Amino acid sequence: MSKHFSFRELRNDEAIPYELLFAADPSRKMVEEYLSASDLYIAEDENEVVGVVVLFEISKTQAEIKNISVEENLQGQGIGKLLLSNICEIAKKKSYKSICIGTANSSIMQLYLYQKKGFEVSNIRKNYFTDNYPEPIYENGIQAKHMIMLEMAL
Ligand code: ACO
């Protein structure tokens, strides 16, 4: 990656990049629920928001990446990896002992990326997508039914 993208926490007076958040999680209800109790960080190209990552506290020792999303026409340039590396560093500084992330059984590229960054499958929330989302979701010709949870020690 030759281009430099900066990373920082979104300030309270700035607009929340909802379009990016909904690209990773189509449920407005769930996004709004976890945002109210999370910290939101962005990747920027000059003054333009190009990616977002949301950190949620599960317990004093564990945090969860609830949402990670990169502008569609800028995907594949390393911004996702930058967001993951930076959020793991922040979680470590906040003294969490582990960090987890969940994605659908159909999200092949995401499963590849998270494992490549050091996350390991920890458990499966069976029928999470079929139980919680009104419309069936398909990716890569596979129905999103279950949530695969991955975890990494910090
Ligand atoms: N096809 C094939 N491989 C790809 C593609 C693609 N379209 N995009 C990225 N990759 C590969 C890269 O080559 C790289 O692999 P490498 O390290 O072997 O070179 C790896 O995936 C990571 O690439 P990045 O460029 O860092 O990832 P990107 O900036 O595209 O961000 C992300 C990844 C966040 C998943 C992005 O694609 C995205 O926003 N997708 C839509 C929203 C989404 O699905 N978010 C995650 C949902 S789960 C959750 O939010 C908890």
C-alpha cells in the first residue's frame, strides 16, 4: 500500500458514517443499539472518511469489534488491515485481555482477513442471522445463517 490513511476516534460533533456502518451490518436497530455504548474510530484520506471500526466493551477484560467497514471503491487497498491493527492496539492500551469479532458463515473474505490477522474461531452462534434479520442474506452464493465468532488474546 503506497497511500497513507490516517486513523483516529470520531469526535462527538462529527456526523456518524451510517452508510459505511450499514454496509457491514444491515440492521439499523442493532447498529444504533451498540453505537450508543461503543467507541467509533475512522480511517481518513485527507478529510474524507474511508473506513470505520466500532469497539464495544463486553466485560472489563474483553472487547468486541462490532462493525468494520471500508468504502466500497477503496476496498482491497489495506484499509481493513489498518483498521484491525489499530483497533487491536487501542484495545490493548485500554487493558482488555482479549478481543473478538463475529461474522457470517458466508463472509469468506472476512473470515480470511480476521484469521490472517491472528483471530481464531472461538464459537458459533447458530442461526444468528436467520433468527435476527427479517430478510435472508446471501453472499458468495451461500446463505448467511450462523455467526462465526473469532477471538484473539491481546
Ligand atoms: N477480493 C479478494 N480479496 C480481497 C478483496 C476482494 N474484494 N478485498 C480485500 N481482499 C483481501 C486483500 O487482498 C487482503 O489480503 P492479503 O493480506 O492477502 O493481501 C485482505 O483481503 C485484506 O484486505 P484489505 O484491503 O485490508 O481489506 P479492505 O480494506 O477491503 O477491508 C473489509 C475489509 C472491512 C471486510 C471490507 O471489505 C468491507 O468493508 N466489506 C464490506 C463490509 C463488511 O463485510 N464488513 C465486515 C462485516 S463483519 C463485522 O463488521 C464485525
